[in-house]
Amino acid sequence: MIKRLIDKIGRKLLGNSMWLFIDKLVRLFVGLFVGVLVARYLGPEKMGIWNYCIAIFTFFIVFPSLGLEYIGPREFVNRSGEEEKLLNTSIVLKFIGATLGIVFAVLFMGFFKGFSSYLIPLIFILTSGYLFQSLDVIDYYYQSKLEQKKSVIARMIAFVLVSLYKLYLVQSGAPLIWFVASSTIDFGLGAIGLIYSLKKSPIQLKLKTFDWELAKALLKDSLVFSISALVIVIYYKIDQIMVTEILGEQENGIYSIAIRIYELFTLLPAVLVSSFLPVLTQNYKKNGLEFKASLKQLYSIVTYLALIFTIGVWFFGPWVMNLLYGEAYEGSGEVLQIIGLGFYFVFIGMATGSYLIVRNLKKFIFFKSIIGLGLNIGLNLWLIPKMGIIGAAIASMVSNFVSTFLILALKDNHSQLELILSPFNLSSIRRFLKY
């Protein structure tokens, strides 16, 4: 079954995944090199401020996203023949949401920190990137066709140009605000590239094709995903807010560096999960056995990656962090070790998340996200004052574990326990390596 599935979808899936993988490799190595130089130049306190602003940026990203990143690729698969109308309707919706996101983010920071705060211009610059992210719908279309090569090239070029810009800022001794602006510049260049990539596409940007009935249907379907996305964003970023408020910006700078390295390890499984989503959607509609086989294959890949990454980070994490960032960021290596113990929970959580999206189990996604968020906040309030940034790392790992395995409580879950445990079966390991 596995071999037949691979023969059927392998080439296109592999080609799409390889382009995504190349993109992630470029971001990994170029981003790591530039990121280290920037972190050493700015120091823990300014890095803490920057990452605090990024956390606020992600809190309000629910407005420009509207949950469409969850249903977008699926809808392009399901609404064959309506791609152009779907593309333009989604872009208009996201643009309206982006405008609201900028306004609400600035107002929130104004009331929370004061409108004269030095954080206000930083937040405004960051959230302006929401407008450019409206064009991400083009990438959803490419995802559905397993043709992300076009969007990958556009975004990779933008990333490399912005990386060179950051090196220039370091060499010229620029202030923090110009580094913050780099994110918005990246989004802008990427959006230009995505628009250009549509030049030879069968669908085009024609905003006049906006369809209100379709917009209402999309919003109705994505509403729960949108709320869940907000919960998930808060879930993953609340620790940096709480570290800043309880321990200060310098400690958040140390903690955020470990988180940034940790996130680099999540790039590869994110690529794989993204590439598998259209395949899972098609197999779910056609054949139950192939659907379970594709799930088992995805779970196997992310499981083995998680085990390799966990072992590597545990033994080499502190040494690598000290080598890269120096004594100013002492303690970040230990944080990376603790968070790295949760790679398996996070990777399996990504994979099971695709399963829930394919089955359109919006309420359950929201439920497990709320449970994870509540547990994360509670553990952070308890552990950060006692254990500092190590406490925040433990809170993150435990809440990820609970949130991921709540799927086992779901009725009619296609034997998720069996699927999740299948990678640890010796015969499954041999069969996976063989094919």
C-alpha cells in the first residue's frame, strides 16, 4: 500500500517538497549566519525588545490571516474551476483584515504601554507587513497544485535581499528600528514576487471578480479556524510576553534566541506537512485505506526527524549556542535543550493538525488550542518566577504534549493511537527505509 501510494504521488510531492526544502535550507544557513551577527550586534536587551514586538505582531495576525491559510489549499482543491474567483475574493478579505489588524495592534499597544511609548512606531512598522501578506493567497493556490516552486523562488529572493540589507545595517551601525523594518521589507518584496509569478498562470489578479457570497462562505468556514489560529499564536508567543513582563527585556533576549534556533528545526517538518495536505485531502475523499497509509507515512517521517533532532540538540545545543552567540546569551543553550525534548510532541502535533483540517474538525482544533493555551499560561505563571527562562521552556514542552495528544480523546479518529505508534514498529521502520 505504501509503495503504491508513493508511486502514485511521489514525483510531484517530492518535487514540491524539495523546492520547499531548498527554501528552508537557504533560510536555515543564511538566516542563522545573519541572525547571529545581528544578535551579537544588538545585544540581549534590544533583541528582547525586537522579539517582544514580534510577539505582539503575531497576536494580531489573526486579522490578516482570517484562518484562510488553514482552508485555502483545501478550497482550491475542492473548488476546481473557480480558482480565480476564489483567489481574488480571498485577497480582498485578507486586505480588509490586514487594515483592521494594523489599527487594533497600534491601539492595543497605545492603551497598554501609552501612545508616547517607543514601541508604537515599531509595532506600526511591523504590522504594516500585514498588507503585503494578503498576497499569500497566491501561495495557497500553488500549494493545492503542488507547484510551490514559483512562490518559493519569489520569497527566497526577497529573503536573500533582506539578509544583505541586515548585513549592511550591522556594518553601518544602524539603530533597532531599521532592523524591525526588515520584516516588512521582506513581506513587500515577497508580495511583488508572488504577483510576478502569476504572469503565466491560468488565473490572474482581478479584484473585480470578488464574490460576496463566496466571501461569506469562506468566512463562515474559516471563523473557527481564525479563532483557533489566534489561540495558537498566543499559545506559542505568550511565553515571550510573560518572560519580558516578569524577568525583563534582557532575559527575553536570551530566551528568544533559543526559541529562534528551535524554530529553525521546525522548518523541515512544516514543509513536509504542508506538502502532504493536498494529498491527504484527495485521499480522504477517495479511499480510506490510502488515507490511513498516507497518514502513517507522514507520522513516520516526522517521528524519525523528531528523534534525530532531539538527540542532536540535547548533546550539542549548549556548546553550539555558546559558540554562536557568546557569553552575552549565556543560558540560552540550556533553554534549547529543554524545549528540544518536546520536538516529538510538536512534530506529531503538526501532522495530526493536518488530519483535523482535512476532516474539518474546527471545534476540536479550537478546544485543544484553548486547553493548551490555558495550561501554558498557568505553568508560566507558576514556573517563570521560580525557575526563570528554564521554567518557560518546561511550560512550553508540557503544554505541547497535552495539546497534541488530546486527539486521542476524539471519537472516530481513524485509530490515531495506532497510527502515532506505528513508526516505533520494527517492521514499519524497515519498510519505511526500504521505500
